[in-house]
Amino acid sequence: MIRGKGFTLIEVMVVVAIIGILASVAIPGYTSYVLRSHRSAAITGLLDLASRQARFYTIGNTYADSMTALGYAADPMPIGSSQAATYNLSIVSASATGFTVQAAPTGNQTNDVCGTYQYTDLGVKSITAGTVKECWKQ
């Protein structure tokens, strides 16, 4: 009996099943990693905004209430790649005595467990979901 070259249907089905199992394990892990990696951009953006607020205060004895006054191009300022922003950086409140800034997730980043990051002039870090210790670590 002459056997033809190629694979049997059973062999192909076994390979497809193995690929499916590997993908079901790898894709959620990769997605979680991507969401965590975008957190550092939000934290860096907030700390940059806070330092700009401190410089603004040294000049005028008050904190800026708009992003454009601090040199940003937009209010709120998108953070992330040019194709898809992951966070929107904005000023929640500002006065002569203090400020609160935030990085609100947008797009796919809204699936992250940390939610919205906030930072104040006193250095108080907060989030709307998750734990501060876990979400603010860098």
C-alpha cells in the first residue's frame, strides 16, 4: 500500500487543539502585561504635571488651573501612542493653596484594575480601584 504525503485529519486537529490551548493561556497574560506597562506612562505624566505645577507656583504664588498654562498642547492631555491614547492627563482642581491632578484611563486601558490615578500638591497618591501599593509601584 502506498501512503500519500501529508498529514491526516487527526494530526491537524491535534495541532490546532494544542495551539488553541497555548493561545488561551498566553493572550490573557500578554494583555495584563500591556495594561501594567501603560501604568508607568500615567505615573510619569502625573509626576511631570506636578513638577510643572511647582515651577508655576514659584513664579506666580498660585497653581495653574489649565493644562495650556503649563505648556501642554491640549486639555486634557492624551498620554500614550499617537494612534491610541491610554490615559488623559488633566487638572482636577487648582488654587493658591494646592492642586489635584489625575490620569484617567481611556480606550482599552479602562479594563485595568487600577482605574484613575490622582496626585496632589502634598504628594498624596490615590486611585479609584485596586490598591495604591500595587498600582503606584514602578
